[in-house]
Amino acid sequence: MHQRIGGRQQYMLESPEFKVFKKRGIDPELNDMLWVMFGDTVATRKYAWTPSSGAVPGGASAENATPSECYRDSNENVSQEAAQEIDVESPEIGQKVMEVGQDNGKKKIPPKKTIGKRMTSQIDKLCDSMSSPRKAISTIVFPPPRYGVEEAMGALRAMEDEVPSMSYLYYFALELFHHQIKREIFLNLRHGERKWWLEKEYEKHQVNSRIYDMDVFYNLYDNLVRNEGQVELNEEDQQRFAIIVAQVEQDNYYHEMEDNALNCVQVHYDTYISRQPCMNSENTGEKWVREILQGHDDRCMIAFWMSKNIFGRLLHDLKTTYGLKDSRHVSAMEKKAKSLSILAHGKTTRPTRERYQRSGETVSRHFGDMLNIYARMAMDIIKPIEGQFDKVPDHIQNDSRYWPHFKDCIGAIDGTHIRATISPSEQIPYTGRKGITTQNIMAACDFNMCFIFAWPGWEGTTHDSRIFMQALRRQDVNFPRPPAGKYYLVDSGYPQINGFLGPYKGERYHISDFRRGRHPSGKEEIFNHAHSSLRSVIERTFGVWKKKWKILENIPRYSFEKQVLIVIATMVLHNYIRRNAGSNDGDFIEFENMPDVPTSQRRFDQGESNSQGDKKIKLLRESIAISLMNSRHRRSVE
């Protein structure tokens, strides 16, 4: 397969037609047609964001950001114009910096109404619908005029000898004609049966007339709201409420619209009047968190994936530097603990509500605020430490396999995929070769297993090399470029350019290849083996990151913007724990002592280039390969 691809590439380079195509490019008309056909299926990096850009998601500056100024849930308004970010490959427009919505203010919440005012408003709507049944029923529900009021009145006037126009029975018939079913029954009866039916209906009405006694109204209302003395309703509202309930409950012949009115009143009653406390446990979230922090250190590790010391230090930094504050009823400690519970164990809102005895709205709002705080913290955490590139990493200096051959290496770069929850209409760009929707994440790490660059939010179909080239081309991304003479390790899926050292192509490379077959021989295989072994630090970093934060296994149905922030938040916590706990964290110890992790396979390699920078990296690779070969020869002689 590789030979066929290579032969096709050679043909394309030598073909005159290809040279003409390469010079002229795609015809503009054809290019427009291609975008009409496939424009909605390509990756656009619409939601991609990196902390190194220096701007929080949402377009606000880091200095002026507040916990609610970043990405919001999918049900919040975000500028649609800003979401139309255009990729560098789009027709007519070149590279453009993504402009996320400029809605930097806090979400406006309408002023809360008292229970009485809300109930009054509900009653007004119900009374309006019942006071005009002609419009509500005849015009909307039953538009055919066959059984309209006009037809019923004509039949009633024809009975003037039996039902005089000013009699009680005549007035009662007018009341019955308010209802479609009554009119339908009346008009379908034979002429001689209509008076008999009106009299029977009137008798039934007389039996139930006692419910219209206002004393009954007051008693009914008192029964509905007893033990609930906080409802602010005047006497008129009480009467109207009682009339509606009494009419709908007692009259079995009322139509569907009146049944709907009853349902509305019943829901309102159950929601605002007859409420039973739900989150009323004495073991509140605040008490539970304090109990954890005052107990054994293992309990804190199980609950929050960090020791009590790291928990306290992180809480202090969040409060003093990144704006985490106590609210009226919830402490900053509880907010942080809730976010850690969700991220560490992948919990949804429901179990978190029960554990912390808070409403779902409170849990969701606090979690969103914490994600925004972690996003601002990422600008200081997900980057190289000052002076880090000036010295040789201990991981290289203390290992004879790599020293002194890779003394100028500063880290490794790779991509990984995290499962994403996407609406069906937008799934195509996110669905990769495995058939699941994912977001593609480019990351760079140092040899301390800390992330020094991260760019999540790319669609799952995006190739790693495209994200890599965008990171190098776009100045606003602020990718930590290697200093002169330094380099990152990359695999064969990335371009071979100066500052990014890849393996020899066409030779065995992956650790699994060497485990199954013979030992490496020749300078190319020896170099590839050492390169793959050293570059596996990025795989170990991904491994401990995904193991520690269970939410990454299956992110709940948050908006995609929030899913991007979840990735950033877990990377922030990953780095914070590593840099403050050192080798005292069990998960990091496990992956530190793990044998070389097999590196990921690529579907195809990037083509070789002959630029001046590429020649430098090839010469560097050749010198390291010769050095490794000589070192191996000396060890064999000794």
C-alpha cells in the first residue's frame, strides 16, 4: 500500500498535468461548487481554543473576565455572527482569526416575582381563556360552522313557543351553547327532544349549584393553601381561583380546553403552593466536604483525586488569583469540590445534586463558573515554566539511552481524540474513521509529563498535521516554539521541518514492531527505536490524564463549547497536581514506572520536503543516529 501511494506521488510530481494544476490551482467556479457540496462537512475549528492565545473563550480579555463571561450552555444566547469563523482553506477569504461572541456581560436574569404575583398572572391567563369560550373553542378548536353558535341560536328561536326568549330555560340554553359538545348534542336531537334535554341539563345544573356559593369558594381555597401562609393573593383572586377549580372539577361535561385549564392550575399548585422540600438532608455538601478534609488523606484522594494539601493549596490560589468567591449560600470550597467531583468521576448533575443537596440549576451554574475560572488559570498553567528550555531535562540527562544524543530535546507533540456529544445535524465533521464523534486535541508536553501547549475543540476528522501547521502559522495562538538549536519530537504524521524531529520513514518505528520482531539493526532502526521510546512520554501523559479524569471517557450532553472547557479544566488540574505533588501522586508514579508505551499508528506519512529548514533537521537526525550507533558499538565492545 505504501509503495502504491509512493508511486502515485512520484507520478504526480513528474506529470506535466500535475505541474500545471499545481501552478494554476483549482478553477474558481469549481472551487465554489465544491464548497456548496462539502462546505458543511469540513472541519472549521469553530470552537477550537487554546489558553496560550491570551484571551478567554468569548473574546474578553483575561484581566476583565468574570466567571460568567466565557462559554455558556447550549441554551444561552451566543453571537451567531461570531460563530461563523472561516478556515484558511475557504474560498475567497484567507486566514482569519476566530472572533467569538462579544457578549461579555453577565447573563441577564429577569427580576423574580413573588409566588402570589406569578400565580395571579397564571390565573389571569386561565380566566381570559375561559371568559371567551367562543373564540377559544369555536374559532380555534372546532372551526367547522356546522355546529356553531349561529346554528344553535336559530334552532332555539324556532322553539319560541316551547322556550320563550326571556325565560330561565332560554338563558340556560345560552350558557350551554358556550360549549361545542353541548351545541352538537342539541342540534343533533330531533325537534321534540330538544326541550326535554334542556330541562334535564337544567336539573343537573341545579343539583350542582351549591358549588357556586361563595362560602364554598373560600373553603376550597383554604383547603388548597392551608399551612402555606406565604401566598400573597387578594380576595378577588381567591374567588377567581376557586371558581376555575370548582367548575373544572365538578362539571364532567366540560371540554378538553377546560381540562387543560385544570392541568395548568394543578401544576401551578403543585409547583408553587404544595411544595415538599427535596434537598433537606442534614448532611449538606458543605458538611460532607469538611468531613472529607478533616478525615484520612485517602478519602480526599478518592473523592477529588488529590491530597488534602493540594486541595487546600489549589483553593487558596483560585481565591486569591482567579476570582473564586463565596456566594450568599455556597462557599468557594463547596463550588470547587463540586467541580472536582464531576470532573474526577464523570458524574452528571443528578447525583451531584443529591451529594451536595443543591438544585440542578445551582450545580450547573457553579460548574460553568468553575470551568471559566479554570480556563483563565490555564493561561498560567498550560505553558512552559520560565527558563525550562534552557536546561537539559532530568529524564534525558539521567538515562544513558538518551544522553547525550537527545540533549537538545525539549518535549513531544501529538494529538489525541476525546469522545464528543454533538447534535445530529452537525455530526459529520466530528465523525472519524471509528464511526464515533470526537474532538481532536493537539498537545505538547515536557518530560515531566506536564502539558505545555493544548489546542482542543477541533473536529474529529481534522488531521493532526493540519492543526500543527495552523499552530505554527497563526501568531495569535502563541505556540511555544523551540529556541534555536532545540526541538520537539514528532511522529511521521507531522511535517519534517526545523525544530521538529521525526523518525526515518520506511523503517520500523513503533515499540510494538520491535517487541514482536528482531532487535533494531542499522542506524535508522536504532534511531527510530530510541526516538519512539523517548517520544512515548506524550502517550504516558495522555494516559495518566485520561485515567485520572473519568469525565473524559464519556462527556455528558453539554454544549460543545462546554466540552472544550472541560478538556482544558482537566489539563489544568493535571498540571497543577504534577507540579505541586511531584512524585507523590499514585497515578503519575504508575505511568512513570510503566515500560515504553506503544505510540499511536498513523494512516499515512507526510511527504518529504527539501527546504533549508528540513535539510537542517535531516542533518540533525543523521548525527543523532550516528551517535547512537557508535554508542551501541562501544557498549558491545566493552
